[in-house]
Amino acid sequence: MNVSHPSVHPVEAAPLPPADGRVVVPPRVRMKVIQGMPGTIGGLSLRFFQFAYAVVSLVVMATTSDFASVTAFCYLVAAVALQSLWSLSLAILDIHALLVGRTLQNYRVVSLFSIGDGVTSTLTFAAACASAGITVLIGNDLGLCSQNHCKQFETATAMAFLSWFTALPSFLLNFWSLSSR
């Protein structure tokens, strides 16, 4: 299978040195798989929390009746919906990799994960920042919390920030894995 590598590698005996006295350079040793990378328990837990926080943010924001009147809140709903779908998809891949005993350390797979994590985490962070700005405007500057759902807006924004905060290590570990090859 070209997509992944077995998580258990057989141990081979060291080759005997050549009889003519030449120096043989041993093959390079691959870096250990670090928790948080694709196909690990740490990676699965990060994906689970990304998904959970994004879904909570999506549900809380979607249950308010007036979120559609503000563009930043619509953007937050779209961004966390994308984040939740992305995280759920990769969590399913992580579960599959863990069940079959494979690691997802192929260059193309890690590249796809890194690009996807970078895009979704950037969108989630931008949406959370925009929603936080509008929430502060509504609550503190205009004093219109009695007419709006300020607590729900604040909760959804906080959950979006937590989703971004758990997506960031996934992106950084995948990007670091790519750059260290």
C-alpha cells in the first residue's frame, strides 16, 4: 500500500562489514512518530476536540434567530461547519489507521493534511476574530445585549477560538513533519 507505512517495523540484523575494509554508511533513521501527527492517538484526540468545539459553536450560533443579519456571524457558521467536516473526516481516517495498525506518514497524505489544516484553521481564526469584534460592538459599545443574544454569540465565538486552538497543533506538527523530510 503506497498511502501509509506499517506502525511496527521488523528488526533486521546489521549487515556485516565488507571484507575489503570499505566504510559502509548506514541508512538514515526516520524520526519517531510524534503524538499529534496523523494516525496517532494524540492526533485523534486533537481531531475529536476540533470537531466537538466546532460543532458546539455551530449549534449555538445556529440556534439564535438573528445570526443571519450579521455577516461575521454567517462567516463563523460557514467556517466552523467546514472545520467540523474536515476534522470529522480526518478523525475517521485516524481511527482507520489506528485500527489497521498503520501510520499516515506518506508525503502526499501529510501534505494534504497540512494544507487542509492550514486553510481551515485560518478560516476559523478569522471568523472567530470577526465574530468577537461584532460581539464586543453589540455588547459593550452599543449596549444592545437586551435585544440580542449576546451570551450565545460569546459562547459560539469562544468555542470557535477553542476549535482553532486545537487545530493549530495539528497544522504545526504536519507542517514540521513536511519540512523535516
